[in-house]
Amino acid sequence: MNYLSRRKLFKFSVAPCLAMLVLVTSCSKDNDDQPETANTYPKEVSIEYRITSTTGLGTADVLYVNETGGRTSVDNVTLPYSLKLKRTVANMDNAAISFSKSASGTAKSEILVDDKVVKTESFSGTSYISGTIVYLFQ
């Protein structure tokens, strides 16, 4: 095959195929018309922590994840306890609250995000009661 026939082969068969391939792949439809999902991060959320005693507890020591993602400890809070805060969260950040008390009783912990309960759990003990709940943003 001489140089001229190779050039014609490229010009009339290979080059148009490559051009068509580039055109088809570069003009594919974008998903710009898709609505943003609720899982877009980072985002600002309202977080509410609640601890309620159903029996036996009047106070407890509390530790929670605060507005900056750090930890805040509050000693001897009166139950029921509720705290609402705003925080900008990233994917895989968490909201968490724990409590403890040397007493017997039953308590329920809840985490609400944007006014919806996302995590709830009850804990009980006969001489010492503690509980921790964690919600993972994803």
C-alpha cells in the first residue's frame, strides 16, 4: 500500500469515524435538569438533642457534638433536657449526644435534624445509667 492510498484510507474512513466518536461523546446530555437531592453537602441543618427520663432520673451529665463539630460537656442538667443548634455539616459528619448518672431509672435520647427524628433510643439501669446515640450524615 503506497503513501497516497493510506492517506485516502485515513481521510475517508478512519478520520470520519474518529470525528463521529468525538461528536457523540462530547454532546452527551448533562443531568442539569436533575433536582438537587437532600444529600448535597456541605449544608446547614438544625439539630436538636433531647433527653427525657421516664422513671428515676431528675438530672444527668451530658456530652454532645456542638455547632463547630467539637464536644461540649454539661454537668448535672435537669431532665427533660433539650438543646437546639444550627450547624454546617459535611458528608460523614455526625451528631451525637450521651448522658450518664449514678442512679437507677430509664431515659430516652433523641436526635432531630431539621425537625425530624433521625435517631432515638431508650436506656435503663439499676444503679448506673448511661446512653449514647450517634447520627451519621450521608
